[in-house]
Amino acid sequence: MPTPHNLFTTALHAVTTAGDLALRMASDGFDSWDKSPGNPCTSADLAVDHLLRARLPQQDIGWLSEESAASPNRLAATRLWVVDPIDGTRDYARRRPGWAISLALVEHGAPTMAFLYAPAQQRLYTARAGHGATLNDQPITVSGRRNPAAMRLPVDPQLITSRLWPEPWDAVAVAKPNSIALRIALVAGGDADALFDGRTTNEWDVAAASLILQEAGGTITDRTGAPFAFNQATPTLPGLVAATPALHAEALDRLAFARAALDRAGIRTDR
């Protein structure tokens, strides 16, 4: 069985190699299609998934990926690779830089290693439980912002100016990559202060980024305020709220208010 250090090194090399492959394919050309309406996939997603599955140790480690069948023993596994070969496929397909390869090792329901590689941005986030988080080998921490005034959010500006809110909101919209994992990483690195999304999300979208944020000193929960638990029978999570510790409650309240307003208007918010 590989030591934690060797496993981290092996996974890091696999992720960076896969990212370089995806970057080459973005330049050389790839096929794309919709798995379902509004749910794009490319040949690069599949190529990255295949490379990671071939290179990551899987003895006594289960497998859960967006782009391939889960291992038969997934639910019984105490350790599990959770993979999103390309998070932010829409940006990738449009040759925009807001995509990343997301990989986490989950043990007993919690991520213990995390890798988030955005080669088009030359950003490599990593984390190990209890060892902090890094961006390009440099330690990162959340911004530490405590005052909700002018909090920075990686969202569409229309959210901040929406009529959802009972009074003008002085939040500030910052860059919003298509990858939800990269948006969480922006909070982890202090480039944003909070993020919330009420829609159901998949475990592979947030497993790696959640550990990176926590190891950077941030707080992340589902939309009810409950901590995430990974490797569930149905690998989905009820929304997310990620923030500096002091702003998490404010972000949670904002999301609850927005969901209630949309529900009153008859607009579904659980997808």
C-alpha cells in the first residue's frame, strides 16, 4: 500500500499530466456533444478520465467519476477517488480558461487529499487534511473579511442587482469561472470572500475544492448549513455555501432568502 506521501506525489503527477493533455487537446481539437440538454461533454473529458483511471492506484481504493462507471465496491470502500475530469466543460468547449481538473481522495466520507489544476490559468491548488492548502506551492488562506459590506462574490452581476433582495446589496461581483470548483478556490485563495449556490450539485464538483477551502481556513456547508459527507449512495449534495468563517452565516441567510423568494414566484431552485 503506498504511503500517504507517495500517494500524494503519484496523484499530483497524474493530475498535472492530465491537465497538460487537456490543454493540448484544446489547441489541437476535440469533439463535443451534449449528454443531456445543457450538459456538455467533450472527448477531452473522456481522455482525462481514462488517463487518471490508468495512473491512479486503485487497490483498496474505490472510484467515482463524472465520466465513467463507479467501481462496484464504491459504497463499501473506506477510501475513494472522486474525479471530475474537466470541471467547467462549458468554458473548455468554448476555449475559455475557467475549467479545471478536480481530484480528491475521500476517506470515511471526508476528503483527505485534494488537487485542482487549471492549466489554462497556470493555477495548481493542492491540499492535505491537517497540512494546509497551496496555490502553485505557496500557502493560501481565505481573506479573513468579517464585514459583509462589499463582500466579493464570483457570481453574475445580475445576482447582486436582482429584485430578490429587499434593499440594495453592496456586494461586489468578481470573475466567475464556469468551474464551480474554481469559484470555491477563489474564496480559498482570498480572491473572493463568499459563494453560494442553492442548486443540487454533484460530489465530484466540490470534493477537492471543499478540502482546499477548509485547509485555507474557510467554511463550507450545504445550503442547510450541514457539513458535506461524501461517497453517498446518490452522490449529490443539496447546494453549497462557501465563505470566510465570519461571513458564512450571512451567505447562508442570503441563499435562504433568495430560495424562498424564488419558490414564492414558482421558480424551482433544486436543480
